Amino acid sequence: MPREYTLCILHTEPTQERTGLRLRCYLVPLYRSLTVGIPKTPADRRVRMSDPEFVETTEPDEAFAALADETRVAILQALWDIEDHVATFSELREAVGVRDSGQFNYHLDKLTDEFVRKTDDGYELTMAGVQVVGAVEGGSFTMNGRIDPIDIEEPCPACGDDRTLRYEDDVLSIQCDSCELSVEGMVPPSALAAADEASLPEVATRYFRSVIGTVGDGFCLYCDGPVEPTVRGVDDRAPDDAEVPDQLRDLPFVEYVCGRCGEEVGSDLGLALLAHPAVGGFYFDHGIDVREASLWDFVAWDTETAWVDSREAFRAVVTYEVDGDTLTLVVDDELTVHDVERSDR
């Protein structure tokens, strides 16, 4: 069955809840991808596929312990830098600069299977090895950054007031100076290090869009596990002791929970449905590409644009508007669209 997933990048201050962006991912059954374009074979020659099997082969503390040596980190970086990312034992030892082959073999053996794979052509990085080098190159382990507050030219869509960009402790935020609307997300230092002050807001938006593309394929931002959506009103989601403003009580909130790591992220309904074909088509007919327009143009930040219509047989509504023309979508508590209505002047 089709499954739907999401990404977190936005939050509203009253409930301290994170919100974000959602895209769809339709999973094609494995047997279809294997048989397209392949001639049929007699039944007795067909290969029966077993169920996928994934097993934890190493304890996390053992895996990280294997990286606790500068020679081993150098081996991973050397494989990353070598052409085609494949090297023989001798080529790799020379690249790392270790003369003693026995000592080098000892360190390479500690990495083999988890971070390095031995093949007929030599040694290459596993996916875990690639992720370690990527984190190092991205500055996640080695770099810190801070950006002094920057004024954003585009006004707040909720109140029209000024907004400010801030970056500290790997968290980038764009906050309205007057109201509660804001955007926030973790961004690695390497994504911003080459940008000048004038281009930082645009670079930050492009980074968020690149993350949306990855998570939109159906993976948790942190562990790559599957995510399921649930739609509720802000009032239903807020803690019992939270004071939710009256204008937000019936505002729909889309909550996503990763089935692997349990991380919870969320979205307002406007951004959550941005990938729906009816929404993209509506804006395209008005000369707007939703992939290029400001994300703020689609945020359903008040109950005039999105609201909970029923809590018994749960239904929530969101309306998009361009030049007086409107598009209205109705969803259930699993974010399934039940009704689409378009009204052109």
C-alpha cells in the first residue's frame, strides 16, 4: 500500500511543537522491479525470493570504538579521496602513510565489515563508512559555527512584520519579531560556511528543500526509518497545562512518528499537503511553481486557512488561495485526502 512520510523544520511557539514538510512516497513491490522487461520463464526455473532479513551485527559501542584511532579515521578518509573509492592493500597503506604493513593490517581489520568492505578489486567503504566520512567532511564532528542575527527582507506572512535569521549550536531559525510564527531546523556548518551574509537566507531555504527531497522519499531524518502521519487539532496535541490561544485550538496539526527510532516531527496542514497533485496543479495553473516559491506562502498558520471540521469522524480542512481562486482539501486523521474542491472566479 502507498505510505506517506514527512520532515520537520517548522514550529509554533505556543505549544513548542515542531512542524514541517511532508511529501509522498509510493513503494513499488520488489517483484515488479525485478520482472519488468524480463521474459517469462517456466515455473520450475523461477527463483523464489525470500523475505528481506536485517540483523544487528555489531553493538553501537563496539562500532564507535573501532573509530577511536587516528589511523583508522585516516583509512576511511583515504578511501574517500582515492579515485573510484577503491584501493588495494598496498595503495591504501601508501595513501595513509603507514610503513609497517602488520600495524596497518591490524587497523584495517578493525574497520573491515562495519566501515570497510573487501572486494575482488580491493577495499571500499561500506555505507556506514561513507556516512562517517560525510559527517567529518560536513563538520558535524569537527566544526562549530555562529551567525550574528540577520534581518530577512521577506516579511512575516502572518503579521507582515520583520523577521530575523539566527544560527547557533547547529540550529538555524527564522523568527518573526512580533508574532509567534517561526521556522527552525538543524543545519550542518558546512552547508552555510561558504555563503556570504546576503545569500544566507536563500542558502538556508535551499538546504531545507534538499532535506525535504530526501525525507520525502519516506525516511526518518535521523535514522532512515519509516514515518506515519496523524492529524489532530493543536488543542488535542498540547499538554494539559498548556494555554492554547483560542485562535489556535482548532488549527490542524500533522504529527509524524518514526517507527524505528520513535522521533516525532510535525507539520501544519498547508505544508503537509504541498506535494498533493491537486495543490501543485492549482498553483501551476496560476504560474507558480511550488518548488521555487517561498515556503511561507503555503503555511496554514490560522483557522481561516485550515481548521478541524469534525472530531468524531475526524476531518480537517485546508484552503489555498491565489488571486481570489481557491482550492480546498479535506483529510482524515491519517492524512488521507477525501475531498478536493476548486473554485475559480
